[in-house]
Amino acid sequence: MSSSYQTLYRKYRSQTFSDLVGQEAVSRALQGAIASDRVAHAYLFSGSRGTGKTTSARLLAKSVNCLRRSPGVAEPCNECDSCVQIAAGAALDLIEIDAASNRGIDEIRDLREKVHLAPALGRRKVYIVDEAHMLTTEAFNALLKTLEEPPEHVVFILCTTEAQKVPLTVLGRCQQFVFRRFNDEQVVARLRHIAEQEGIEVEPEALKLIARVAQGSMRDAVGLLDQLVPLAGTRVSVAGARELLGIADPAQVDALFDAVLGGRPTEALDRLAAVYEAGGELRQVVRAIMERCRDSLVEAIEQRDAGRRERLSAALDALLHLDGEVRRHAEPRFLVEATLVRLAVEQTTSPPRGEVAAAPQEPPRVGTEVSQELPAAPAAPAPDRWREIVESLNPLVKAAFRAARAEVAPPATLVLWFGSDIIREKALKYPHAIEAQVKDWLGQAATIEYRLDTASTNASAGRRLAPEEHPVVLDAMRKLEGTVTEVRKPRS
Ligand SMILES: Nc1ncnc2c1ncn2[C@@H]1O[C@H](COP(=O)(O)OP(=O)(O)OP(=O)(O)O)[C@@H](O)[C@H]1O
Ligand SMILES: [Mg+2]
Ligand SMILES: [Zn+2]
């Protein structure tokens, strides 16, 4: 390794559009605009982390300012003074503002003073505002003033992972491009390319493992490869990758999962300790158990095994919750132990309820605390009437209400629990769709509450759902950012 070692993710930041992986729609649109000299004054690049927003923004800046680009061509020459300066991060015509650092107040003020000055070398002055959603209201307002009447020579590129936090007034002035998460094949292909360039041999299984852990973020994937290379020398093995990534041996995770679901708390603790001592990183372990649980749940739904489905769905709720908690704790071992023990104990204390389980039930609120408190006044499960109401709805609103778990709180309140705020908002738009029927059912004084249930997801309202349609599975897919690819028979 040379003394000027550059991290791989910097070294392999795409310097041309043709070197950009995926993001075809964005790439095509940007190249079209550049080639035809129709670059807009303001863009919003949104999408999840490590998908190429900053890379593309810099690429756009480089192309519009390239001194040797021929007309009708979008790619930068990467050789002229402007290209070289931009690539080195030393160009006066590219101003990068990190809104996260001080929420952009000073920079935007500064921007308003200097934005009218002509570019130094190229044709356009490009402002990249990274983490744009972090700007203060004051900074947004200042930016908006500039966006309303941008000087001819200015291009703004706002980059954000959270476009919904950007005010509509600002959004309205930008051309928006959404950057997509990469699939595992795209990540593997890119990693293989980098490894080849670097002359490193990486076992194909190790590449897959990295891609899985990176969850669609190219930055994370390349960053992980970067960590592996110095440790591995010239050959990166699966075992090495697993160890570095803190990924437990799948067989050990299986055994742990079986102990939990088999209701063997002591064994579960021992197995967890073994996984932990072998270097398994707890976040990954929880995620792996969650994946097992999801797979088993899909099988249970497929097999119409209501009892097992209930237990697994409650377990998955607890694990999803645990997954969130584990991220916030530096030393989450106790949390993991407590939840797994509790789950194991519950397997023996809550026997399958057979067909009765088809009616929606309050799923056990399994948290991270070991206490076994029950809610003070458990709400009565909503009878089949709710199901009938949902089934009678028009298709436009049916899906939103069907996603809700219904409870009747005495005397006459129908409480609808939504696992997602988006769905809750949707349902809230159509209260009249169910009002009359609910009054019919619970009396004229009936009220309806639309509540958000973040800790747990919804038990289905009893309709036979396809495995990938089940709300619990949907929620798991969203949280795990995965899809159901296979439905397997349960390990008994
Ligand atoms: N489309 C892509 N093609 C090739 N490499 C990519 C791509 N997107 C990201 N990368 C790799 O990931 C690194 C980080 O990408 P980039 O900074 O552009 O991500 P980002 O979308 O701005 O992420 P964040 O939201 O976290 O700022 C790049 O330096 C590059 O190595
Ligand atoms: Mg970025
Ligand atoms: Zn150039």
C-alpha cells in the first residue's frame, strides 16, 4: 500500500456518468440536460444514504464547468483545469455547504452575499447543499429568496435523505431526482470491479455477505471492503468477512432461534453467549434472528397455522422493537438477553389458540423490560363486525383500513391502531367511509380514534392473506428493506 493511501470509497467515487452504477433515470436526465445546455437552476437529489447523491452533484458541477467539453456531450473531460480542480475539491466555482454542521445559517447568509459574483473559471457557480433537510427555517427562507430569482450563472443542488423535511415552497422550485437503493447484484458487481482494479481476490460469498450487510448503500459496501482489505492481505475470505462484520455463524443463529421458539430460556442464554463470544455483533445477531422469524412467520401464514402465526407475529414485533433499541445502546447485551429470555418463556406460557386466534388480538407488548405488566384495562378485541365493515369499503380506502388493528374501548370507542403513519394519514382522510357503520354498530355516541402504533405491527383482521400481504410481513419487509423471495416449510 502506498503512503498516499486513499480510502476506496473516495478513490472509486464515479468521475464520469458512465462509471455511475444504477440510477439510470437520474443519470439519463442529467446527461440530457447537460448535453443540451438546459441545466436547471435548482435540483433536489433525494434518496437513501450512499446511493450517489453527492457523487452525482459533483459530477454535474464538473460537467457544466468543463472547459473542454464538446457541445452535445455530457461527460466531463477530467483533464482541464476546471475538472482537475473540482476533482481535487479545490474549485472556486463549486461551493459545498454542509447543512448538518451548523444548520447552514452562516453559509446561507454568506451565499446571499456572494451568489451574484460571476464564476471564476467555469460557466456556472454550483452550490451543493448536503443534508439539506437540516437547514433551519431561517436558512431555508434565505435560500428561498435566492431560489425565487436565481442569477443566471447559478446552479443549486440540494441533497437529502429526508425530502419530506424540505419545505414545499423550496421543493416547488427544484427539479427532484430520487436516488434508489442498490440491489445486491449491483453492489457485488461494483465491489468485484473495485477488487479487480486493486488486485485483491475476494471470495464471491464474501462479496455477497458485504452486499447484504450494506443494505443497498454503496458507500457502506465499499467502506466495508475497505476495512477488510488491510486485514486480509491479498485474499478476502467469507470467514474473515464474517468475523470482521461481526456476523455470527448461521448455524449458531439457527440454534439460538430454535431455543427461543422452543421455549428453552436457559439454552437460549447459553447460545447467545456462545454467539457473542465468537465475535457476533449483537445488532447483526438480532437482525439474523429477525430474518429467521420473518421466514417462519411467512410459512405459518402460508400453512394457515393460526396459533403459530400469532406467536411468531408477537415474537417478530418484539424483535423489531429490540432492533430499534439495540441501535441506541452502546452495550445492548442485557436488552437482547432480556428480550430473548422473555420470548422463550412466553412460548411455554401462551399456548396456541387455534382458530380463535383468527380474530384480532392485542399482541403481547413485549418490550425490552423484563416486567410482565399487563395494560390496566385491556381493550376488548373487536368482533367480526369490524371485518365486515372493512370488507364493505370501496377499494380506494379498504387497504388503509384493513391495515389497522381494531379494538373496542368501552363504552363506545373504536380504536384503530396503525403500524405506519402514512397509512394512518390515508385512513384519516376518509373518516366518513366508516362512520355511519361504526355508529350503527357501537351506537350513535360512538367515536373513532386513529392511533399510531410504532412498537407493534398489526395483526391481520382475519382475512386470509397471502404471505407477502400480511401486515406483519409488510412491516418486516419495510424495516428490513427486503422482499419475500421464498416461502419455506417451518423447521419444527
Ligand atoms: N451510483 C454509484 N456508483 C458508484 N459508486 C457509488 C454510487 N453511489 C455511491 N457510490 C460510492 O459511495 C460513495 C458515497 O456516495 P455519495 O457520497 O455520492 O452518497 P450519497 O448519496 O451522497 O450519501 P449520503 O446521503 O450519505 O450523503 C462514493 O464515493 C462511491 O464510492
Ligand atoms: Mg452525500
Ligand atoms: Zn474538463
